[in-house]
Amino acid sequence: MSEKPTRMNLDEAGEGRTDWQRVRSQSDAEIDAAIAADSDADAVSEAELARFAAMRARYEVLQAETGMWHWRLVRADGTVLAVDGGGFASRRGADDAIRLLRSAVLAADLRAA
């Protein structure tokens, strides 16, 4: 991508909505740089920054003794947020499931149960 993302140019997708396709195409480093360059960043307190940092999460892919591959989503503090539903025969299967989940989560609607 030729231009660096900012909140302003991401909103230019139209009607004040964020262009999530562009956001998904950015690396974590590019997003962190855009946040750092945001003029409103000074308004965020140190406590809020610490809370956001604690909320960061990562996917881990592990192979069980049975040979099956599993993924889990782990928060920065080590709390497991989600695990796969049964395992995969290959590492690629687990990786593909993570990619599918990430796409589905970004497109999901929030509805009352």
C-alpha cells in the first residue's frame, strides 16, 4: 500500500465507516505506526494504553501427543480466550482454520442472544 493508514483516510471509504478491508491488509507494525501518528493519541491515558496492551492476543498452534494439531487464542497475560473444537490432521489445517476464523470475526454482526 502506498499511503500510510490513518483514522482519517480509513474513514474516507464513505459515510464515516471504517474500511475494514484496508485495515485487515495492514500489518500490526503499520497499524501501530498509524495509531502513534494519530493526533488524538495524546488524549489516551497511560492506564488506557496499559489496558489495550493487556488485551492484545495471539494465536498459538500446537501439536498434541496424538499427532493432532490445535489452535488457541491467548491474551497477552496468558489467559486462554478460545480453543479449536476438535483438532486438525495437519498444521496447515489449523492455520487455515485460524484464517477462516479471523475473516468470520471481522465480518460478524453483534446480536443479542
